[in-house]
Amino acid sequence: GAGVSQSPSNKVTEKGKDVELRCDPISGHTALYWYRQSLGQGLEFLIYFQGNSAPDKSGLPSDRFSAERTGGSVSTLTIQRTQQEDSAVYLCASSLGGRFDTQYFGPGTRLTVL
Amino acid sequence: KQEVTQIPAALSVPEGENLVLNCSFTDSAIYNLQWFRQDPGKGLTSLLLIQSSQREQTSGRLNASLDKSSGRSTLYIAASQPGDSATYLCAVRTGANSKLTFGKGITLSVRP
């Protein structure tokens, strides 16, 4: 079946603009995660959804970052007033939920803020 | 706060060599540990997942072990091939929030 998909694959924006990144999880996966991978920083957790609820938003770096999930499926990560330090690869993962299952990752969106 | 360490950051070996990639974590109260592979410019591919109650998992030429009490995991790759060249990431899952905490990865290069 289809894996996790993300769009766009690349996004170049100017400092101060807002951007929206989209994630389509594997069908039937109730859990969805956003991570950020920066050069030299490794992979950092941003936010976790179980269904449409986000019980853990602890990784969002500032109030410029927000995310939502609708219909227990598609999720959108929004970054307002982008800064150069927001440049990174944003990865989405989904899983069936529960403590012991595997997270499956999408190919990521590479965001460049000029 | 859970911290995951992978040392060294990079490794180069000749083709055919058996090798071990190390991962250590500071909080032994984990639910599971997962090894991933990442090719340049690509997302992550899950290789092996070890439950907290398990000691090891095997898939083909890969074997991952887990020693919770000492906070360590190893990924063993048998008979390495140039196609194994990639970055290998270790990640642990702790707490009810289900997030993964990642190491920074080991970039492996297998020379023909």
C-alpha cells in the first residue's frame, strides 16, 4: 500500500512569509508525528497527534509553529513569519498507535528560508 | 530527559567486513528502540524494532541487540556491501507521549 506522503518536497520562501507543509499518513494509522532535521542538530520531535488531538506539543520551538489534523488523516504544519533558523527538513511519520508499534516516515519537506 | 548518543559519527569499512554500530541512551525506562536507515536526501526507513522486553531482533544480514539495564543497543551488519552505505539512526521511545528520541546517526561508507 501507499506510504506516508508529504508535500511539497521542497519549499523556498522569504523570511517573514508563512508556509504550510502537508502530511498524508498511511491509511488507518491513528498516530501522526512531526519531526525536524537540521544540519548538526539531528532529528527533533515537534508534535504528536492521536486522532485529531495533539496530546504532546512540547517540541514546537515557538508560537510561530502550529499544526492541525483533520478527519484523523491529513495533517498540516504551519510556520508563521518564517526565520532563517527554520530552514530544515520537516519529516512526518505515522503509526497504528499504541506503545510498541513502528513509526513509518515520509520523504520529508526541505524548507529553505532566504 | 532522555539522551541518545551514537559514536562514532562516521565509519568507513571495506566491503565484506562485519561491523557493529553502537547506540547508548541515558534513561533505561524505554518502551522500545528502533534502528533506521537514511539515504542522502531521503526519509527514514525502519530496519528493526526491539521491544523493551526483547533482547534482540534479526532481519537478513542485520541483527540488533538491546541491553536496557546498561542503556545500550548495537546494530550488527554482516558481510557489508557498498549498498549498505547510508546514515544509521537509533531512536528510543519513552513515556506515554510516544515520541521518538533520536541519536545523531552514524554515517557508514562501505568501500568496494
